[in-house]
Amino acid sequence: MIVVLKNNAPKNKQEQLVEWLKQMGLGVHVFTGEFQTVVGLIGDTSGVDMELIKSLDIVDSVKRISEPFKCCSRRFHPDDSVIDAGGVKIGGGHFAMIAGPCSVESEEQIVYVAKAVKAAGANLLRGGAFKPRTSPYDFQGLKAEGLELLKIARRETGLPIVTEIMSAGDLDLFRDVDVLQVGARNMQNFDLLKALGQQPKPVLLKRGLANTLRELLMSAEYIMASGNENVILCERGIRTYSDYMRNTLDLSAVPMLHELSHLPVVVDPSHATGIARMVEPMALAAAACGCDGLLIEVHSDPEHALSDGAQSLKPEQYAPLVKKVLAVRETVRG
Amino acid sequence: MIVVLKNNAPKNKQEQLVEWLKQMGLGVHVFTGEFQTVVGLIGDTSGVDMELIKSLDIVDSVKRISEPFKCCSRRFHPDDSVIDAGGVKIGGGHFAMIAGPCSVESEEQIVYVAKAVKAAGANLLRGGAFKPRTSPYDFQGLKAEGLELLKIARRETGLPIVTEIMSAGDLDLFRDVDVLQVGARNMQNFDLLKALGQQPKPVLLKRGLANTLRELLMSAEYIMASGNENVILCERGIRTYSDYMRNTLDLSAVPMLHELSHLPVVVDPSHATGIARMVEPMALAAAACGCDGLLIEVHSDPEHALSDGAQSLKPEQYAPLVKKVLAVRETVRG
Amino acid sequence: MIVVLKNNAPKNKQEQLVEWLKQMGLGVHVFTGEFQTVVGLIGDTSGVDMELIKSLDIVDSVKRISEPFKCCSRRFHPDDSVIDAGGVKIGGGHFAMIAGPCSVESEEQIVYVAKAVKAAGANLLRGGAFKPRTSPYDFQGLKAEGLELLKIARRETGLPIVTEIMSAGDLDLFRDVDVLQVGARNMQNFDLLKALGQQPKPVLLKRGLANTLRELLMSAEYIMASGNENVILCERGIRTYSDYMRNTLDLSAVPMLHELSHLPVVVDPSHATGIARMVEPMALAAAACGCDGLLIEVHSDPEHALSDGAQSLKPEQYAPLVKKVLAVRETVRG
Amino acid sequence: MIVVLKNNAPKNKQEQLVEWLKQMGLGVHVFTGEFQTVVGLIGDTSGVDMELIKSLDIVDSVKRISEPFKCCSRRFHPDDSVIDAGGVKIGGGHFAMIAGPCSVESEEQIVYVAKAVKAAGANLLRGGAFKPRTSPYDFQGLKAEGLELLKIARRETGLPIVTEIMSAGDLDLFRDVDVLQVGARNMQNFDLLKALGQQPKPVLLKRGLANTLRELLMSAEYIMASGNENVILCERGIRTYSDYMRNTLDLSAVPMLHELSHLPVVVDPSHATGIARMVEPMALAAAACGCDGLLIEVHSDPEHALSDGAQSLKPEQYAPLVKKVLAVRETVRG
């Protein structure tokens, strides 16, 4: 960690700071320049509160040299993590094709889709029971009943289930869910993260609307430092000034997260683009840059014209996509 | 609400859609153009799920004409709301000078600051007991003990207290707090918002890191639709590509929120800029464009050089700021 | 085009507006709702000044239904454009591997790199002679001399050359360049665009730092409406709050631009990421989602350790990348 | 300047780098830590090409300690610059009220507005003759004729004129203009900046759509380093994900630019918000945080209802705004 002091930082305050840093067990090197003094810290700085130091009135800026994350850092865990999601492996060469409808609507619907995506090549089933909605007047999901329907679909197909949890208070309802998803809006709901760190099921952690990769990794760190190492990272598009897409899918996050961390990285092209016909090209691109899985919305209800989601694929569109994704994966892995 | 259909939308699907919209009790007008068909909806569309309609495969886009919020809308409540915060009024001409340290650290500290800011002109005391931190290794606040220290400071000064709640599970601890703050990272923690809507204390709702004004108002709507009309909106800077400031303070939010809503709007220049010497100019600017209050970090601890926060003012800097703010307010109100 | 009028728009002003729109040769349909009146315009609205209408005081908002671009629109030109770049075809199934150093530095350097990238599979040579730099104190390129060196490299290898033009005043110097590049900072330098539209050489138009796809296409429209239809679009990353990358590569631009326009779309993963080891995964991803070419920085100077650019690949890294890109392309094209 | 080397940077390459930096006349201090080596540079580093150093393969990151700008830096020019704009002073306590229509349309219009804004308290006249428009099909301004009409209005009122130049090729037409404006889209059109640096008239430099303050100052540096020290900086809103405003006015730029530079800073609330009723609150806020002037759109044409610009004020709205702005200014200056 590099601490740059202000031009005019008084000597005695500089000494106080150096003393305090040494008491934290750090090696401290002071480098005095013409205009500024720079203090270099050596040792384990992950416990050093960067904001606190930055707030000192003699400090101009603070820069981390080594990253503040430990549990999720590749530096300390060179090998890829392989997460067991209800019997399906994710990461380290194992690929997750997670598919299903946006919302669980009925037993008929979820069982139909589950069978269809399984036949098309999916190995995990997704579906929303608790739905975070911008408006309190929009449909909030079937909640507990939706979870039960997902379990029926799992029984019928053998596919492990992935579904979103919105509150630590609901954890008991999720004991039998295979993968607990944290939505973008809750990426920094730290109480929820801590609670998920105190139970053993894998957590699929979506990147927040406008969060950086470092913040995403620090949120994974909350879960892991609380005791649960089974975290799957998910890129789902970030907020920009895009005019044709709902969000901007940041695929460079995939190789960069792989470089920084040993955790698997999956991509959600459905939410990122919001447009069904953009899902396939973005899924192929994600596979080409090395993601460990894809979260794709697939709906059913062929006789019910109204529910054809603009962002959801039909099962007959999903099946060829799976084939192409696997072919691209094979091509790039050589 | 205007629904634009795709070029090639088949007639029978168009009719299905129109039928379905009519069943929702809406007036439906169809306007057929050369390239596109546009469907206009009349009536109360706040309960219409825009995302659902957008997801239909015959729909190109959906545009709301009237806003989706009701409880917080000025259209239905032309007069400014006046919120009673532990006896201090906010909004409708009443101005809140909310001040205090970033974190509650000790009884001595918080009582000292409370007395100092009261003497300087503050009418509410702020201080963090539960602290949302990006890193699990950073100081997370004194929690329940911090709340008790805030109450001691309130007893000593008479200032009502404002402090952040991070989880619905903690609500019992906050029964005796005057204003419950929702932090930027929890602006779309909908379970927390609903819980805060089911208790009577005023809620200070901070705008999220990259949230729009409509999303902020919809989050206020969650609280109000759950039963609690005492909501104070807070602009605290948004995430951009700024190079010198922590965030970009969006002051145009103040007059625009006043136009859209009857709720009071306060501004937090300390978190927005992260730089103590920028707090005064931004506080004056906020007052000049009509905000209903200011949330400003003031620290104490004059003997403890290290805790001089770069973003916090000293009491002796806060006192003249209060005077100038009130002078600007008087000038613009004429 | 849909014009939404304000609630309280006086009748006589509404009629004036309708009259004026009819005089522009448009079909005008008025649809009166409970709260608002909506005016639908039919016919060729690409010449209608949307900003002007939006600025009328009785108008609430204006929404285009059909896009404002004509020359570059796929609606009017369903087939892919194939651009001839000094004998190399780009678009419509023809792939451009454009490679070379950031700056032209010497004859030895550019000829060495040109031969190396040709051997590795490149079919066009890039290199900067006029360099747009944020600081006036940074190296601004070899300018006219750099162009001459590029021509020498072309003579030696047969590779057509792509290089940036920064000012209409320099056009004479560029008469013999095969492809003229417009940099991100000049994407809305409309005088330069018009001048490039009045000469016949293909233009590689880079997307601006924070420009939308619609703005990119409107800038292409400037060139095409001025008489030059040979435009190649280039995605090179947009500005966000990214913490590890220089910019955020927006790959969803590739399929979306292909849907909106018949022009070829190339991708520059070197500038987008600024990190050499991110270039290959992003190049593969770009190929997987259907781009028509890649602009990649390759440097030489193996004996001169200092010039190993963090964003540039060595020729021995570029050769296997080309092979993988072509393999991915073949896989996704089936 | 601080250069952080990579973990595994080979010793001999480190030495090569240090040698090379010393040859540039810099003091070089090497600080070797446990994980990383940090190189500190002392002396005039404004001529050091940061991108070049960052691109070396042994370098992890580069951080400037002192800013890269010289001519515009307050460090070297502690006193505020006062710019003479056709006889009207701007900066250092002198306030510019620049007003006028978006576009010059006719002699009648511009003379009418010029007289009206002068009566209302404006001391400079603005009006667009060359108009940068996103679409080639939109009105591009009256060009040379518009400049002549502005001069007529100047003759009639004595107000100096401010108008936008889009291309260095047009400079001859602008010899007699009092202040040459560079629009947001041309902020990094470096050839235009250099040309404006080689003529003596003041330049009003607008911040680009998504440019940082450092980039704005470096563009000012281009003009000043070319010989013209008469630069006025202008904040006009930046691009974000705002839902109700055209852009996000970044008022914190005002005090921060004043801290970094001695140049005057004016604010354009009309373009920033795009909404007439937001202009007054934002103008007052800008005055409260210390700006040196305001650029405000005022239109005329009272009999021609259609041209009531949503973003333009009427003269009768502008007059009370001027009074309030001056009152706020007096209040904050004490």
C-alpha cells in the first residue's frame, strides 16, 4: 500500500502516522520527494482500512498495490475452484448451462420448461420465486409456493435448482435449494451476504448495476470470510448510457475475474441485453472468452402467445444455442 | 401508456393484446401508422407491469406517459409534505441541518460533537452505528452500543437522531431512533423498504450509487405503499467517471424531485465529494437550488490528530457554513 | 415519430403545431387521451428536427419510431456492404485482420512489424502517424514522415494501410492512404466527417468515448450523405467506472449494429482493454459474436526491451491469435 | 510520479528503466518492497509520457503526484486570471452574464434578443452560427451569414459576442468575434485547439460529454501552450444514466477547477438540463458555489409561438434570474 502525503504535511503528524502504522504490524518505508512524501507499507495490508487512512488530513491519496481480497484471490489459491451445485460441477473446466423462465408461474409451466431445457442440454434449472421489482405494484413472485414448484420440477428432471433469495429472513425457506442467487440490487446487502456465508449451499453472486470488479470480489469475500467458500460470480451487464440495450454486458470481466480470482464466472446474456435475438451472439462471445457457464432465460407456454418474452428464448431456440456454445468452447480450449 | 407494436405484428396477436388490456379496466385506443401500430392506454396504469408488456414478442417498446408512482407523486398531493423528525419539522419551508460524525466511536466523542454541532446551528444529530463497508475486514461500527451512545447524546442536547439501518432484522433495536436512514447500497433492498413501511418513524432514503430519480421515487413508493408516508429523499452523489471527486453530486435532482414529488429533499455534500474543502461550496449550491436540508459530516477529537477526516468538517468550520447556508436560503426565497 | 403534448397544451397551439407538421409533408394523426394528447407522424421523418419539436413549450417528449438514419440503415439496404480497402474486402463474409504498432517510429520498425504481421496472417497494416494525445507535451507522432514510412511498409509487404486523420486540413497528405481512420475523439467532428464524405477512400469510424450507437450511425450518415458510402464502423470500448480496464468493450454493439446497419463492424480489443493479455480473449469473443474484423496492436523491437507495450502483442503472440480467431469464426458460421 | 513495477520484473530491465528515466533529467528513487518495487520520479515530469511508461511490460501502474498541466495550473499562477472579452472582464471577481438564442435565425431575431438580454442585465451576447448537430439532416446554422448578424447585434447594443467555431479552416471568418467557443464535441479536437492557441481572441472551452476535469485542463493546456492564455472553462453537464435531464450538471467542477487552475469557470445550465424551468435553480446553485459566469439561452419571437424553446427562457424570465444570481453571489462573497 502506498500512502501519498500532502505537500505541507507537518513533520510531527507524519511521525504520528508512521508510528501508528508500525503498531499495526506493518513494515513502513518513507520516501521523501521534492513536492511530496510517499509512505510505503509492507506486510498484510488487507486488514488496513484504506478509507480511514485516506480521511487523514495529511494524506493526499492511498493506493493499494496488493489487492484487499484474500479468500477469493488467485494469488493465494492458484487453482480454479470447482463448485458442487447439487451434484453438478461448475468451474475448473466444468461448464454450467443454467436455464429456465424469468418467473415461476405454475407447476405446469415450470415442469414443462425444466423438461424442455434438460432435453436441450441444460444442466441446471433457474426460475424466480422471489422477484425484486422496481415498482411495489409489479408482480413480486409466487414466493414460498414458487420454491415448492421448483422442487417439483427438480424431482421430475433431476436438474438442480438456482433461485434468488432477497432477505436473510427467508433463509429457512431456501434450505433445500441447490444454488442461492444474490441479485444485482443486493450485491452490497452485507447482512444478506454474511448470512449466506453461514450456510453451506453455493451462492451465485450477481454483479451490481454499477459496481466495479473489486467491489464484486469484496462482496464474495464477505460470504467466504463468513465461512462459505462456494461462490459463483456472475456478470449480468452494467448501467451505462446505452441506447439500444438494457445494460452493457462487460465481457472483459470474465478474463479479468479469472486472473484475479479462482472462483468460477458465469454470464447472464438475457438480463444484460433484454433482447432475445441478442442472447445467442452474446452467449457465444461469453463462451469464447472463457466463462464457466451461462444463465439464460427460456420460457414455454407455446399456446399462450402473450407470455413470449422478448428477452426469453423458446426451447427450440435454446437447443441449437447450447450446441454452438459447446462448439465454441471446444474451439477456444483447443 | 403508449405501446408501440412491431412492424410485422400479426393481427390476431394484436387483438389478443387489446382484449387483455381492456380486461385490466383500461381504455385502449389503437392508432395504425404506415410502419407501426401504436396502442394508447387510458386510465390508472400504475398497476400495469411495463416489463411484462415490453416482453411480448409483438411489442417494440413501451413508454409511460403518466408516472408509475402515486403515493409520492405531486400530481396527487400538490402541497409539500412536512415530516416530523423527533419534533423537528422537515420540508414545506422547514430546513434540516443534520450533522455529526461518520461513525459513533465513544460516548465522549458523540456527546462532544452533538454539543458542538448544536451550538453551531444543527437541529438533528447524525452518526453511524451500523456501517456498510465494501470490505468485510473494515470497521463495521459499534452497532447496538453505538445506538445507545447516540441516545445519550440526544439526552444531553435534545437533538433528534438520524442513523442507518442495514437490515429488517435489526428493526427492534431502532424503535427509539428518530429518523431511520437507508443507505445508498440498500436503496433497492425491497424487503428492508417494506419493513420500514410498516413502522411509523420517518425514513431518510438515500439515492443509490447509480440509480435514476424514477427508481428513487419507486423505492419511496415501496415504503409509502406499505403504510409509512414519512419519507425524506436524499441526493448523495452518483457514480460516474469523475477523476477528482468520489462521486458526482447531481444537484439538478433537487428541483426535479420537488417537481415530481411532495416529499422533502435533503443533500449530503460530504459523501458526494469526499473532500472537506468542497463541502461548503456544494452545501451553498444545494441551498441555492432549494433543498430542504443538509447532511454534513462533522468530527471532533481535536487532540487526536489522526481522526481529522478529509471529508469531515471541524465544528469551527461548520458554524460559519450554517450561517452562510441560511443566508443563501433567505436570498433565494426572497 | 410520436409527439407527446403536455397536459395543459392550449388548443390553438396544438392546431398550429399540427398545421406546421402537415406543411412538412407528413401524415399527422392526433390521439387525445385523458391526461395527454399524442400526435403520430407518418412518412419520411428523417428530415424532421427532433430537438426543435422537443423544444416547443407545448411538447412533453418526442419519440422516434423509425430510425433517423437512411444511408447506413439496413432497412433500405438489406444486404451487407462489402468495402474494398486497397484490394482487401471487408464485410459480407470478408474478414479484416488489421494489425500494427501504435505509432510509426522508424522505417526499420514499421517494415519489420508489417512483415511479421503479414506472416502471422494479417491482411491490413495499421500504424499511427498523427497521434491524438490528451497532453500537448506527449509525443504527437511522426506526421507526414510517418505516412511515408507506412507507404514503404506497404510496398514491402503489399498490405494496404490504415491510419488516423485528425483534421480536414491534412486530407491532401492522405490521398494515397488505403483506409482513413477517424479516432474516438473526433467521432463528432462534423467538419472532418463531411470532408471525408467528399473523397472516395474508405473511412474506419471509431465510436466515441461515450457515444451511443445511434450517434455512431449518425456520424456514419454524415460521411455517406456527403457522398462516400465506404464506411467501416469500429467498437473500441466506452468510458464507464471500470476499475481494471481502460475502457469497457461493448461487444453487444456488434450484433446490434449489424441489425441496424449494412456496414461492416470491426473491433479494437487493444485500445478497449489497454492490457495485452486481455486482447486474445476479447478478440475471440468479438469473433464469436460476428464482427467483420479486428484491429490489434502488434509491436516489434525485440531487442529494445523498453518498447514492449503492455497493450501490444508480440508477433509471436499474434500468430496463434489469428488462427484461433479464424477457428472461432468458422465454428460460429457453421 | 510513482511507477509501480510488476512482482516479477527482472533486475536488468529495472535497471534499464531507471537509466532511461535518469537520462530524461529526473531524480529517480527506487523503493523495494516485499511484493513490489516502486520507483519515484522527482523533477519536472510534465513532459514524461505516462502512457509510454505504463506500456512497459515490467510496469504495473503509474500514478502522477503532481499534475501534468503547467500553463493552466494554479500552482504556478496563484492569482485568478482575468480575461478581457471584447472589453468585458471575466474572472477574478468579474462576472459574465452571457445570454442569447440557441441559433441565430434572422437580423430581427438576434437584434431583438440582444436588446432584451442587455436590458435584463446580460453583458455578453451568445448565439450559434455554426451548429454541431448529431444528424446531417438537421439545421446546421446560418454560418458566415449568422456571424454577420451577430456583429449587427453587437453594433446595436455594444455587447461583445460569443459564438462557436467548429473547424480551424473557418478561423478567418471569426477574426472579429470577441470570444470563440469550442463545443463539447470538439473538446479533444486537438488541431482546432492548437489553431485557437495561435490567435489572440479568448476561447470559451466547453467540457466534453464524458470528459474528466484533468482532460478539460489538458485541452486548455493545448491552447495555452500554443500561445493564447485567454481561456475560459465551461461546465455544461456530463453524460450519465439520468432519466429526466439531458445531462448531469457537475457543479462540483466549479470549486475543483478553481482549486486546480487560475482560469475562470462559467456554467451553462441551459444545455446541461435541457429544461427551461430547471435553468433558474441551477443558475443560482452555480452562482452559490462560485462560478465566474453563466451561459443562458434566451429566445425571443413572442408572436411566433412555435419557437418557444423548452430549454430557453423568455427575456421576462431572464431579468429576475439575473437579479437573483447577483444577490446570491453577493451573499456568498460576504
